[in-house]
Amino acid sequence: MAGIFRAYDIRGRYPDELDEATAQRIGNAFVALLAAERIVVGRDMRPSSVPLARAFIRGAVEAGAEVADIGMASTPLLNYAVVAGGFDGGAMVTASHLPGEMNGFKLARENAVPLSGDRDLPLLETRVGEEEVARAGGSSREIEMLDAYIGTVAGFVRAPKPLTVVVDAGNGMAGPEVPRLFDRVPAWRLSPLYLEPDGRFPHHHANPLDPATTRELQDRVVAEGADMGVAFDGDGDRCGFIDERGERVREDLVTGLIAEFLLEEKPGATILYDLRSSRAVREAIDRAGGRGVRSRVGHAFIKALMREEDALFAGELSGHYYYRDMGFADNGLLTLVMIANILAASGRTLSDLIRPLDRYPSTGEINLQVNDPAAVLAVLAARYRDADLDRLDGLTVTYPDWWFNIRRSHTEPVVRLNIEADTAEALDERREEVLSAIRDAEEGARGA
């Protein structure tokens, strides 16, 4: 079990790091930790998800829970099922965008509140490692939630106008959902790419953040004269957009675009954005009369803060978009609906809508392997001590005309660096400056 309990979820290579025996103990410990009477379980399309889900359910039943099995599902569908079904918790068997040999669990309490990495997951890990298991005797049954879920998502469609949308599901769990949504909105025309669920990922890995995975989608958008393209990750909670020119749209700018749209209807509402987001996002929220709140990176932190702030909407640089009206959960399919609504309401192209937000050049996220992350952050804090320094998540250094954030990864042995500046020339200069400071910090740590 070493190393499979992460900051936000459980992940490991099947079967050498995560096997059926471990999954059964996780199911048992999950029910015991939550004192849950009723839980719901879903799984993605990976071949290993079937045996792992069955084992998890065995452990949960053994602990006395009544288990509802919704079968193959997206993570947003699982979250919806937890809330709509009034369950005490839910478990999704998935490794999201990771390669097919990987798998894991995303776990939630009632109301789809994720188990936190600072307390809940360590407690669960301790329980899984104990010899004693809960034995009470429960039951399991299969249920269907997809139709109700699609109906709920379709209920957010506003005044649809004819649109052609190319969707690449990456052989992931958005694939079965997208056609059923489009069936309910006749004005939309679907051009499908890789909708058939296949956990071997025969065409490309399901990670819309990787530009290599969207090249075919970009070409298809241009070839068909489509209004936009949408790429989903493996479990359907994350998405990325392609404009009508075939260009990728920055994920943080999508946050700003949706925030502006939602604030037209609910002025003064609170909008969350993760601290890697462009300054243009906060400026858009302010212009639209909203209350912008910076957040740490990661779905567990954002969902918790959304509840504290009663936030209407939140967005991350990673392509996670969260909605209060969907249980404060991230939902890729609903985000497709939101962008379609914006296009219909404005009568403008996606590139035209994004252009005012795309004002500040950015490096995007740079992943760097370092030996001593703490030493690197300390050196940078000293080097830029005349700036506005913020330690909400790692270190954010802000000057009037540029800023950067550097933070330790919760899932990999790297630090993640984001830099933004007023001009491309300034960005190039500051990037080299910060990277040089990091190299110096590494050399200093090795010489110490």
C-alpha cells in the first residue's frame, strides 16, 4: 500500500501496487470510517476497474453497508448520484487521465464532500493497514442514474442555437454521456471522436492539458467549420476547449468567461479561482460585479472553500470547473453546456469572446525536478523579498508588472512553476531569471 494514498485520492499501478485484496480492505475501512449505512459505487472503463469495484463492494458489504452499484460512470455522475440519492458516501474507481495500467479511488462523504488529504485519507490508510476489519453484513444492488443525470445537466441549457461541436472523449467516461445530452438538444450537432469507452486508450491518453492529445481534435474543428471542440479526461470531470480557428483555449481564461456569464444573472456572487490563474480572471470577476476569492490548488481544497464561501462557481488551471448547483462538484459535461450557452447568448465566436481575457503572456505550468523543494522556496523568498509574498499554496511572488507561483506537487517529486508578465519580452526575461535562481538554489543545497 506504500505510496498509493495521495493528497486528493488513492492511486497505484494494478495489480502490484493496488490489487483486489487492498481494494476490499479500502471498501471495508471506508464504510467504517464514515459509519455509512448507504453508499454508491461507480467505475471507469479500465479493465482493472471491474475487479477493483467488485472487491471494494465486497469490503463495503462486509462492513454492513447497503451498496448501490451504478456500474460504468463518470466521476460527475457518481457525485450526482451521491447527492441525488441521499447516500452517506460514494466511491469512484478511476485513475482519471493516467495510463491504463494505473487505477485508484476517488472517495466522498455525503453531499459528495471529498475525503480530505490532511485528515480523512490518513485515517483511512491507518484503518486499511489494521488487522481488524468491520464485519456486519450488508447488501448490494445495481441501480441506474444516467438518465436522471443527463436530464439534470440538460436542464442548464439556455435558449439553444445551432452549433456544431466536435467532442473527443479520449475513450473515457464522457463518451456515453455526450450523445445522450445532444439527443436532448436538437439544435446542437455532434461530431464525435473516440466516444467508445476503452481503458487501454488506443488513440491517445485522456489528458486535455497535453497539447499532443488535442491535435486531431483541432484539425477536425477546422475541417468541419465547427463552433468549438471539447476534449475530456478519462473520468469526465475535466475538459479543455478548442476555438473555431482550431486553437487551444487557456483553461484559466475559461474560468473568467464562465464567471462573467454567470454573474450577469447573479451579480455579487462569489467566484473562486485557483492561485495559478491569470490576473485577467480576477479582473473579469471584478468587472462583472462578482467577489473573487483565490484558492489553493486541488479539488478537495476548492470544494471545501466553495462551501465555506457559498461560491457560485470555481475554476482551475487544470480544467476543473465547479458548480454550486451541482453539489459544489466539478463537471466537464456541464462546462460544455455553459460554453454553448455563452456562444448562443452572445452570437460571437469563442475566439472573439476569449480575446479580451487573453491579455497577459504566461508560461503555463512548468514542472521541475528538484532535490530540496523547501530550500528552493526559501532561496526564492529571499531573492524576491521586496515583492508581495504570499504562502497560501507554496510561494507566490507578485510585482506590479509580473508574478509567479511555485509550489510542491502533491502527487509527483517535482515543483510546479507558473509565471505571468505584462509583455512577452518581460515574460522571457523573468522566466530565465527565476529558473536561474532555482538552479542556483539547487547547487547551493547540494554544496551544503
